[in-house]
Amino acid sequence: MAEVTAEQVQRGRGPDPSVLARRKLVTREVKSVRERLTSSTGLERAFDYELLRVFAQYRMHGTAGALILALCIGAAACLWVPVYKVTAWLSVVILASAIMVVLCRRFLAQPVSEVRIRLWRKALPAAEAFHGLAWTLILVLFAHVDAPGAKVFVMTTLLIVSALTVMLAATIPLAVYSGLIPVTIGITLFFWGRSDIDSITMALMAASAQLFFIFLANRLYTSSVATIEFRAEKDALIAELETATANSDEARRKAEEANLAKSRFLATMSHELRTPLNAILGFSEVMKNEIFGEHANAAYKEYSSDIHGSGQHLLNLINEILDLSRIEAGKYELNEEALSLAGIVDDCRHMLNLRAKAKGQSIREAVEPQLPKIWADERAIRQVVLNVLSNAIKFTPQGGEISIKVGWTANGGQYVSVTDTGPGIPEDEIPIVLQTFGRGSLAIKTAEQGSGLGLPIVKGLIDLHGGGFHLKSKPRAGTEVTVTLPAERVMDTLAALPEPEARPAAA
């Protein structure tokens, strides 16, 4: 069996699901083989007990009916046989039924762990053989009776008893054979040496019926085993489901604890980091601008500028991590108001225009006219547009072109689409760049370094608004990012309220 690799441990992942499935299957097979080896029937040990339990229950429930049948047959037999002989025969049948009931009660009363399967698989068939022999003794009563209908009565009685034995003892084939053998031997001896057509016909019918009963017993046994197997599989699946549910609850509890710890950590660290960062940014800006005088060495001014830029980058990274944490924790609250999507896009373009011109890039904007306002969080929508547009500027080479489109969606919502002429992203890396801290390999080689949080934040903020996010890209063909807002957030122009009618002056 495969083991967890070191690479998987380093990545923080568990073993492959297929490996776990194979382990579970092998464990189940080993357990099943061990159970079969300790069983007396080739089935699992639990199946042996279940078959015996079903036999005992059937026999317990069927005893009352069998005794009523015996009393009816005994009353009918008095038409041909003296009452004292019938009474003796009924006493033997009742004794056999009583022994069967006592054994079945003792078996059902024992705890499962104390049941000796092999012993009971011998005792219960022996009791069934005695029960069959007791019924077969009716042939002794009619051995010298030649009255009309006597042979038919005896044959019908024994065939009914055979059918009853098959139905009640089908879960133990040995018990079925033990109950049918005395009946079969008795019928054979009863008709032995009789050559009249009636006897031959009834003997053939009895033989055919016994063969059919044996076939029926095998089918019933197979059906019983299949039912028990299905029930065992169902119980195993339920147990696995309960275990998986317990594991899931435990994992969720640990995840909630980890999320709470992360939130506390971020809240603490944001304060602890921002306080010294503000001092670093303030003092580095003073040194960069040479407010208290020129530096003795010109390199100090460059160092101060680098310190200030690094501090700004670190502060932006902290803010992005906090925003993403609030989004993932569901604690980002939207401050919704009526705003113009086209106006926000135009403001963001003006803010980033200097950065684009520094790289010789051109930004084209196409906005559909007369777009109504939308109901959304202005800060969130502005951050979405800034992140998407700044990514396009960052990953577009010198002299590239960026296109911004704002318009209607097919279902009545509004969209913003940003297309660049950058290096693009391979299709198999698109899920990576949408993950937290994920960056494409080609983009890393050809563009500035980034934190990998921009697109996850964009997707999270758009999801909060019930909108959609779509990224389409090909290597060396550029990237197109489209964010959409649903039609429910588009504010239609409301009709003017009707003026109240003037009331007539009082007379």
C-alpha cells in the first residue's frame, strides 16, 4: 500500500483520496476473509448468527400455527384411526414442538458474544429432525388402513408439513434436510411394494414435491443470505457515514478555532505592524525630502526613498491581507449606496494614468451611454476596478495597450471588462492565480513582483455583491478580466409620484 510522500507532508496535504479508498477496501476484504475463516458455513461469522437468529424467530412464531394444524389433522384422523392412537401421535408432535421452542428461546436469550455457533448449528437441525420424525409417525397410524381417501389424507398432510418445514427453516439448509429426510423415508416405506396405480401416482407426486421443496429451500436460503449481506453493507455505510460526519464536525470545529486564532493574530499584528510602519514611513519621507537639510552623502537620499517605498509596499500588503481575511470570514460589511459604475471606472483610470504613461502604455475607455446607477459599496467597487486595472498595467509591457469597457450584460446587469496585451496566462495556471498568494509562472518572469492577493480580493468582493468574475487568457495573447453585477443591483429610474388632488374649499 502506498504511503504518504514527503512532498505531500511538506505541502500540508493528506494522502491521495484514491490511496485512502484502496486502503479502506483492503481492510474490509481482510476483515471479511478473517470472518469467513472462523465461520462454519463459509460466510462471515456475523452472518452465521443472523441466520440462526432468523431460524429461531421463524420457528417461535410458527409453532402456534403448527400446533393448530396438528390438532386439526388429529381430529380428521379420528375418522380412520382410534382416538388413543391419534392422541399418542399428537403427544409426540407437541413434545417435538416444545423441544424446538425451548431451544429457540434459549438461543435468543443468550448474549451474542456468548453464543456458540457450531453447537447451535448442530442442536437446531437435530431438533428439526425430531420434529419431522414426529410428523412422519402419522404413517404408522395409517399403515393398515385401506379406507377410501386415507392415503390421500396422509400424503397431503406430509406434503403440508414439508412445505411448512421449508418456509420456517430455510435459513439453515441442514435443518431443512433434517426435517425432510424422515418424511421422505416414511413416504418411501409407506408406498414400498404397492403396485396399484393410485399408490404409484401418489409416490411420484410426493417425490416431485420433495425435489421442488429442496429447490425452493435453496432459493430461499440464497435470498436470505443476500438480504443479510445488503443489510450488513447498509450498516457499514451508515457507520462510515457517522464516522465521516464526526470527523467532519471535528475538522469544522478545528477550522473555526483556527480561523478565530487567525483573526485574533491578524488583528493584533495589524496594530503591532502599523505602529512602527507609520514611524518608518514618516521618518523615511522626512529623510527622502531632506526637510532638515541635505544629506552629506547622496546615496542616503536613495536609501531613504527605498525604505519609504518598501514600507508603502508592506503597508499595502497588510491592508490586502486584512481585507481578504474579513471577506473569507464573512465579516466584510457592505456600505451600499447609489453610485455610477462608469464614474468609478473613469476615476480609477485617471488615478492610474500616470503609471501607465510612465511605461508608455495607452488606455482606451468605451462606455455605453445612459447607464443607470447601481446599488453597491463604493469602496469595494473602487477597489475591484483599481486591482484589475493595476494588474493590467503591471503585466503589460512597455508600449502596450489596455482597453476598458463598461456596459450592459445580457440579463440586464452591468459589467466592467479590462483587456491588456500582456504575456497572458496558460489555461492550467488560471486556477492558481485565483488562489491566495498565487501567481502565474510566465507573469512572474516578465512582470513586477506582486503579493498574489489582488484577484482573490476582487473575486471575493464581487461575490459579496452577487456578481460574477471571469478571467480569459492565453499565452502571448493578453488577458481579459470581466466583472459583472446582477440586474437586481441596477437602479431603474423611478416614476414621479402623483400629485395629491386639491380638495374643494369648504362651503
